[in-house]
Amino acid sequence: MIARTGVASDGRTIAVLGPTNTGKTHLAVERMLGHKSGIIGLPLRLLAREIYDRIVARQGPRAVALITGEERIVPAHPSYFVCTVEAMPLDRSVEFLAVDEIQLCADPARGHVFTDRLLHARGERETMFLGADSMRAMIRRLLPGVEFISRPRFSELSYAGARKLSRLPRRSAIVTFSGTELYAIAELVRRQRGGAAVVLGALSPRTRNAQVALYQSGEVDYLVATDAIGMGLNMDVDHVAFAGLGKFDGFIRRHLTPAEVAQVAGRAGRHMNDGTFGTTAGAGELDEALVEMVTNHRFDPVKRLQWRNGRLDFASLPGLQHSLRVIPDNDALVRVRDADDVVALQALARQPEVADKVRGRAALRQLWEICQIPDFAKTSPGSHHRLLARIHEHLTSPAGVLPEDWVAAHIERLDRTDGDIDTLAGRIAHVRTWTYVSHRAAWLAQARHWQERARATEDRLSDALHAALTQRFVDRRTAVLYRGLKERRELFGAVTGDGDVLVEGQYVGRLKGLHFQPDAAAAGAEGRALRTAANRVLSREIASRAARLADAEDSEISWKDDQRLWWHGAPVARLDRGSEVLKPRVETLPVEHLAGPLRERVRARLARWLDDRVAAELAPLARLRALELSGAGRGLAYQLAEGLGVLPRQRVDNLIADLTAEDRRGLRRVGVRLGYLHIFMPALLRPARTVLRSRLWALQHSLESWPEPPAPGLVSFACGSADDGDGVATDDDFLEVCGFARFGQRALRIDMLDRLARMAHEAAANGPFEIGHEMVSLAGCGQGELEPVLRALGYTVKVDGEKRLFRYRARRDRRRPRPRVSAKTADASPFAELRRLQRGKRPA
């Protein structure tokens, strides 16, 4: 059995003292493995797990046990025990025993546990206490005859002053003492440097190990942590930056002591590599005296150790409470303030249903064990005490164990991986309580089952928390790019078939056509790093694409309603008003990394494609402009081309009157119809040509948006008036270029309008007429909607009983539609002869 008092008569007690990075813990592990059996007590569950994994790798899992408050891995016959100091099995006899970070004897919260181990825990052959040199005088006083070994630091530790977060060197650890500030700093580092790993004492070992692996592997170069890294966690840190110098120690908010600053700062430098420490800009410079103490490892000696009576009286509840209040009889020791377990005991003792059941030593020991269940979630004291009272109620029931359905309900409520970082961390803290409970084998009928169940739940939550921390605080892409840019090496880049731009295997944006679109999620420093990295690999690809575009087939280029030319699914040029309606101007979109001559080749190719497209689609207009016509004919042809194949007749009545017979024959040959109200080319009213003409019209009028052309196949449709904003299309000019004319609330296709006018003219030749079924069918609307059309054609309506009769009455400003005559008759008429005489011509 481990001796509980004094020094083992046949064993050595050694104090190995010195600053951080002196190899004290490594020495203790090696000394333990040199014995047949041993126990080492460590200050953190995380560190205990790290040492356990290291020894398992050397000795195998059967030789090593791990015991912490929430974790027990105990094979059948272990030789070595790796524990937290609180969980050290003091009833086991071993040759070697070590306690790490023995200076924590002075810690207000946990110091009494370390002091107890210092005074009473011994190995049969060797006992070793590891810690800061500030404990030398106190150990010499309390343990006469102890051997001291001083361990110098392997490397130099120097002060580097205050720096902005953006100026911190790679492989830096930023230390803060507030969870809110920790997250804020990690978020800032992610934006500026690509990300940071996050380490705090509340993390489960699984989450902590995954986060440290991110840092150790070099995926991120920064670590944001609490002072948990000061307790022996070994990482390759070159610089430690304090974001603050105050902490809440569980009782009050206070400044860090020089020894605490040194403990954390000493994480900088690994083995023989020198390290530096300093502050972030917001924390200000460190005091010169403090810097001198930290760099030279000289601190005031510890003068008082926290102590609590270890000889508890389990004869009665009052006796137990009294024994916990005993004052030490050594002025080197000071009684610790009431810890959470004592406060819990006092709260439960005031409950009659608890006090009445406490009879005998076994019942009191059980109650004391219940009160020692930690409040990992830091809930309110009342809530935690209610849970403890419920546990006591179940354990003192006739069954004597916790109900499985009750335990299952608590764990199932926590076994969810949704939620944010704080939610997941809170669930892990709560499940740690049930992990602790499950390792009290006498409290559960199937303790092993619930241990595995709680562990599986904690593992799932830990993995989810690691994923959430990584997603929020690590941008692998920016980290990789930033590192490559810093190293000033050539970056490897590629563009996938879908246009995704990859640099060093990381997605940085998309190349659409010739235009690079950076990832919209990147902003600030992250966005700048992304664009800088992308620029290094884009020049060659863009030049290659531009060369392919300059030689592209016609089928690869398209013109869309945004008045841009597209190539391979992306816009490459915009169109603007040209000198002629059929000659829009082509301008390539701004493109970085594209030389002037190659840019002009691209523009010329696109302009040629556009000219060919307009010429092919609007070939009737080209044939029209190629006709040999008289002056009047040329004027009419020019205006008709400028009107994109549709022209109100009244605008050119004077030119029509001056057309020669040859002009009329030529116009008719290329498809021009001299209608009653419009001059138009029916071939241009086809849907595809109408879309093209509407785009040309919009360009000529410098419009950024315009209505959709009427649907193909429509003869007429309802539309609002030009100024009321209702209907399908309201602009008369736009309707006209689309081949429609407005009459009140109705638009009628002009070729149908021309046929309707002829039908009405023929009907009027026989006197007043009614609107017939054929007219209604032709116009695609009702009789009431036809009246405004007929009125526009020069007809008036007279009501005769139930009949509405129409007759033609020419207006002064409108010529009466003339009957159509053949070209031969028109050429032989007296009027034709008179025109020839006026022009000085004679008939052939």
C-alpha cells in the first residue's frame, strides 16, 4: 500500500524542479518505466491521455491503466497507472510514484489535493515530485531529507514585445482567458491567416487531440488557447502571445502571477529550439520586472500551501462536516476555501430526506462520493444539488442502484450532434457528468454498458465539436495559399473542365469564359490572399482561352437578351449602339491578364460573328438595300431598313406616291408589302427574326431592359394603353418593331391588319356592312374589340336597330385606301403618262 504518512523508509523522495521545457515529465515517465510498477499523477485529463497514449505505444495496452474523473481504462493486471492527481489510486502498492506540476499545491481551487499527495503519497522505492523551483523551500520544510534535482531549460526564452495579431509569426500560440475572446481571436486569425486550432480545458480529449493535430500537421500555423496549454501539453510553439493578463480563478478575477505567466510563456520553444513570448497589441507591453523574472526563471518562493484535512470522520454527518473544517497545525498550510463538494454536502445535509437516510459509515461515504461529482457544465449550484439529491435518492432506494431508464433518458437527451459550438460544448460538459457517474461501478447494475454508452455519446459530440470548430475557425484554402505565398514558391494551379480554378488543390473561384470570379465567400485579407494566389496561375489559362475564342466556330457564340455575346456559357462582350441600326458596336468585357493584340483579335472575331448573324437572319433587308431604285425608292428602302422592316405608311406617303413602276416591282420582288397602314416585310415577322429585331431596336434606343416580344403565333392580344402601364407591352414603337399595331386596348399583327383592311375595303364597296364572322376570326378578337381597328382604318359606325353598320369616310388627314391595280394597268394609265411627262420621260 502507498504510505499515507511520512517518507517510505526504504524509498527515495526526489523533487525535480525547474522551468518549462526542461524534460521533467519525460524524466518521470522514463524513471517509472524503469520500475516494475508505478503511478504518475498529472494536472490535466488531456495531459494524462497524452502520456497514456505514449506509454501504450511502448508497453502495450495490457500494461497501462488510465484513470481520470470521467475515464477509466483498467486492464486486468496493469503495471503502470496514468491518472489525474485527483484520481490517483492511493490504495495500490507500486514501486514508483510521481506527481507533476507540484506547484499547484498553492492553487486556491485544487491545491489541497496536490498538498495531500505531497504530504502522504509515496512509492515503495521511489517518489518524484515535479514542478517549479518556487516550491523548493516549501518542499524542504515539509519533507526533510528530500533530494533535489535542478533541470535547466533546454532553450532560451526571450521577450518579443507587443504585436498586432496580423503581425504574429507562424507557429504562434495566442493565449486568452475568456471563451468569448478566444472565439473572437480565432475568427480574426481565420480571416487574416487562414485559421487557427482551438484548445481549452473544457474540450474532451478527442476534440483536443483533433484540434492539436491540425496545428501539429501544419494545416494551420496558429493556436488560440486558454492557459490549459501551460500544463505540459507538448506542441511545436515558437511564440506565445498573451491576449490578456487577467483570469477568473473560480472565485475572483485577478492578475496572473509571474509564475503563471512563465508557465504559459514557457510553452514557446521545443527541446533545443529557442522561443519567444509577448503580448498582442491590445494587451499592452509587459512590465520590465515581470519580463526579467520570466526570462531568468526567478520567482518568489511559494509561502503557503492549500490544505484540507484528509482524515475524515465518517461516524456521523456532523462529524464529517466538522472534520472538513479542521484547521492545519502547520503555519505553512492554509485551509482551503470550501470547494464545490463541501458546499454540496452542506446543501444536501439541510434536506431532511437526505439526512434521515445517512446512517453508518458506509452511507456517509456514499453521500460524500455523491457530493464529489463535479459540475462540469457549470450549472447553477441549486440545479447541480438537485441532481445530486436525486442520485442519492435512487442509491438509497431498495434497488440500491440508479434506474437504467432514468440514466438512459439523460444520456439520450444529450446524444444529438446538431447545434452550434456552444451547444455542442455544453452537451459534452453534461455528458461528462454521466461518464463520471458510470465509472462508479456500484451505482449501476450494468456499469460497463453505461460507460461505453456515455463514451460513445461523448465521442460523437467531440467529433461534431471538432468539425464545428474547424468549419468556423479554419479556412484550409486560405491557410494553404497564405503559406505558399509566404514561401514565395511557384504555386501549382489548374482549371477543371467546369471552370473551377484550383490553386494548390484549393478552390479559389471560377473562370467563366475569360472572366475570373473569385469565391464570393472570401472577403478581406482572405479574399486578397485568394486573388493574389489566383493571379499567379490565371494568365496562361486566360490567354489560351482567348486564343480559342478568336478561332471559335460560329456555333460556339451566342447572343442573349442581356445584350451580350456569350461563349462557352459565359459573357465575353457587350453590345452598344452603332452608327447604323444593323451595325451594333462590339466591346469585349474587361479581362485581366489579356494582352492588347489578343484582345483585339477576340473583338474582331466577335464583331465578324455579329455581322454575319445579322446579315443571315435579316437577309431580306440586305436584299432590299441592294436594289437599284429611284430616289423615292431609295428613301423608302432606307427608312424601312432603319425601321427594321416595319414602317407606318403615313410617314412615307409622299415617297410612295413618287415610286415608279420599276420601284414597285423591285420592292415586291424582295418581299416589301405596301399595306393600308404599314409598309412591312412579312418574312421579317417570323418569331426568331422578331426577337433579333427587338434586340437591335433596344440597342438603337440604348435601353437596358425591354419587354418580351409577343408570343409566337399570336394574331392579336389585349394590351394597356401606352401610358397606363398595364398589359403585355405598352410602347407603341416596340409593338411596331415586333409587327403589331395598337388600337385602344388591343394590338393586332400588321399582316393580319392588312388583310382585314382589304376585307373591309371590299365589303364597303357594296355599301355599309356589318362585322362578319370572317373578320372576327381573322383578327382573333370579338366584334367590340374590332371597332377601334375599323375606326382607325377610316370607317364610321351607324346604329340601325340592332345592327351596327360600317361605312368608309375618309378623313382630311388620311387618304382613302385605293383599290389595288396591276403594275401593267398602272403603267398604262393617264396618271402614269402625266408623271412621265413631268419628269421629261417618254414611254418606250
